[in-house]
Amino acid sequence: MTVHFTDRPDPARADAGIALAATWDTGTPERRRQTLDAIRKAWESREWPHPGLLSYSVHAGEDGTTLLHYSQWTGEQAHQDFVRQGPDARDAGIDAAVPGIERLAPHTYELYRSGFRAEGDTREPGCVVIVEAEFAGPDPARQRDWVDTVFEALGEDPHTPAGGIAAHFHVSTDGTRVLNYAEWESAEHHIAALTAPGEGVGSPSPLWERVQKYPGMTGGGVNRYTPALSMNAG
């Protein structure tokens, strides 16, 4: 299988059993540009690495130095089979081009719920917002209840933020985290939504307060990214 470059991944694709998300810190904007060049060269010069890998995407962080890696797999078994093959030659090539990249260990997720774009909406996301929530100890029911509460709050909110396209809520397989892969028209639209009344995206309400102060939630974060590279098996 050959590598096919695409505009963006489809977080809601039905054949994806798991998604992995990891962050690389390259140190400087110039090193990040070099890293993106090295990633593209490493992937386009080799065959697709494993039939169980469905897509591989890289997004550039607003901070100028980080890269978010988002990959979709048919399931955990496929990913483990790939890992057992040994070190990936792509990473060796990237490290040779840009030594010293700091890699944070990936988290493994399953897609739980998506808020899709309206029928006929052809907008392309110029910004991906990654919203993460962390919880005290593994509890799959708590993960899903928190996501359901977000959807309930969205459903009752009279003010839908302009520029929002879709949101894809992933729950970590270890039961401790939630990741929302949210697609927006632009970073400016997301910034405007955050500066509206309330704490974050969403009008002030008891439901949004429950989302923000959910029992057992210990942390989280919000980071904006620009889509940079996306690939699948051609």
C-alpha cells in the first residue's frame, strides 16, 4: 500500500476502532518546520507501514513549537502488531534530520460521540481545538457521563458559537481521560467563542457549570492547532 496525502482525517470514520494522540515538542518554530518537512519525506518515501493503520495526521500547535499526532487504527491488536515489528524507520529518519525532539507518550482512545456538522455544510476546518479532561482514577461510566453532560448542555444552549463545525469526543481506554477533537472554521472563531460570557464555550447555565466542575475531574486543557499533514493508505 502506498501513502496518499489528504486534506484532513475523518475522526468519525466507522472502521476506526481506536485513535492515538501524542504531542511532540520540537523546541523552536524553525525546528518544527524542519520536523514537518522530515515527516513528509519519511512517509512519502516508504510504503504504508501497516494495514491496520487507517490514517496518520499531524497538526501544528499555536505555540509555534509543538506537533499533535493523531492516528486511527482498526483496533488495539493492529497497533500492538505494528509495535512488535520494532522501531519505525520513519522515526529514525526524522530524528536524524531533527535530533532532540521531545516526544510525550501517546494516549489511546475510542470515539464515543460526535456532534456532526449540519447536512450540506461544506466548510473546511482551518483550526482543530483539542479539549482534554482528566479524571481521578479509571471510571468508564464517569467518562461517558461527562461527555453526555456536555451534549445536554449544548442541546439546551440558545447560543451556538459561530464557526464551530463538528466535535468528536474520545474516551481513553484506561478510563481516565476524555479528548474532544473539535473542528472550527478558524482560530479566531474559537477565540471569539471563549471571550463570550461564561467560562469557556457555552452560555452560563447550571449544566455548563456541572461540565466545568464535574465531580472527580482533576484537570484538563484547551489547545489550538492548524492542520499540517494528513495521510492514509492510497
